[in-house]
Amino acid sequence: MKPETEQRLGALEVLLEEEIRYSLPCHEDSATLEPYAWDGTIKGKFTPLNLIKSEGWIIETDPEVALANWLWPEQNGLASSLIHLYNKDPKKNLDEHTKNHRYQQYSNLLKLLTKKIKKLQAFSFSYNSHYSLSVIVGRVPDSQRWICLSSTVPQETPKFINKLIHCSPYKEEKKSNLEAEKLSNIEKTINNMIKELGEIMIYGYYDGGYGHIHYHSIVLASGDSQEEAINNALLKSGLVEIYKLEKIMIQGDGGWGFSVDDRDFDQDNVTNLIKFLNTMFPKLLLYRFCFWDYEHLYILGETDNYQQDSSASWVGVAIHSQFTYNP
């Protein structure tokens, strides 16, 4: 680890010696802020997919398993097997004819991918056994272009960006390649098949006054490499969100934010932490990873990317927090 990275990580560890807790909306148990560092000299380029690999949230699987993963929410009408509904509206269920028809549509999609797409692979992303997201990725024939299909992620946590943490959407600049942006015939066919599938309503936490409903669909993303296609699909699915951080609120609407009601809360500790992050890192990025009811937030800044290489290191804080279902 380079000296500057080590120094900033050490300073954060000192600032967090006294526990600082943070609550996202409906995460009543809150979570402890933890210092975090990405050593680019060892781990290579920092990307959402590389962080996921580093955390052990990915395994390779079979395309057939991925297909079953896409089908399960709409066939059962639920975001997760953890949910037990008592007030479910039968009118919102798919009838058996529709289930069978959609199963055939998905099967036809998989047959097309298997026949036409090169180097086809599937991966599953999961933090725990309550929820997993599957993707299928491969290379377009006679092209260097890669595509990745994913289902969308049901997000149980109410929207908190700009209500609690002030951010703006962030996307790394990339030179446009108009030829690459033209869809191939196979991509057009896949797109049409996805459009035919459309959206299916599924339940999240619904009883006890929660009333959470989500919309399940399949998305298609592309890239110049397998990794770029997967990263783009994870962004499009909602598993990953990237923001430029503008302001961290002490508390937002509903009392969410830093746990100011805790007996041991010291606002000076929070103020010093926020001041350190803003001073040391002119550009702070927020990486949000949402596994249905579990949130992983990383607030990070670069420490040593002066030569704009791929070995830049990042330092900041991490929050790992679970939605609290309390009907």
C-alpha cells in the first residue's frame, strides 16, 4: 500500500475508533461505519465488479440456473422466499396459462443465446441466502462486442438519495463509438424478446402496512469486454448505483442518518469525519450495492491516481445494513 493511502486509512481508523452508527430508511438497527481501503497495487483497477469479486459476492453458474433465477420471482410473485404474505391479492397472481407461456418465452430466449452467442457464461451475485441475482453474458458473433442480460433488482429500502445523502448521478467519461452503438441483428432480436416479456408485478414486504410492490423485468447491456458488459448490466439492473457525493446529512426526514439519539452519540466525531472526507478527497463517490433488503454503501475517494493508471487506490468508509421488517 502506498504511503499516502496508508496515511489516510490510518487517519480514518482513528476517527472511527469511537463507534459511529448510521441508519438508512427502515434500517432500524442501524450499522457501524467501517474504514475501507482498496489497494490498487494489489487488487488492480477499482470497478463495481472487482469489488464484488473481492467481497466474494459472485459465483459462476449455468445459464439454465440463471434462467430459473429469473423465472422464480414472477412464478411465485415474490421478491424473495423469505417473504410470507397473508394479504396477497389473488388477482395479481399469474394464471397457469400465463406462467406456461412466459416459461416458453424464457426458454426460447435461452435457446437463442446458447445457439448464437459466443463464450456464453452465467454468474450469480449474492450476499446471503435470502436473495440472488443472475446474469448471462457472452460475445456477439463476428464482433468484439459483449452483451449481458440480467433481471432487475427489487429494492426494499425507500429512496434516500438526495433526501438523506445529497448526490448526483456519476458516470465515467468514455469516448463514443457510433459503430459499436449500432445494434447487431442478434441484439435487436434479443431486445424484441425482452420487450415481449415486459414487466411483471411482484411483492416485497407487504403485510403490516408496508405495501411494497416491485416490477420484475429483464434488461440488456453491452460493452467492449465481458467485464464492461457485466458492470453495465449491474448498473442497469439496480444492483449497483454510482453517485458523486455532494453532502452527507447528519439526519434526514424521519430521523434516518447518523444515530443522534444514541446515548453515546458525539456530533463532533461525525463533524470531524465529514470534514476529513471533504478535505482529503476533492471528489467523493458513493457506490451503492443493493441485494434486495441488504445495502452496502462505500463512500470513497482516490488517493494516488496522479498518473491516471489502473492501479489507483481508494480510501473511505463502508456501511453494511439490512432493512428491518417490523410489521
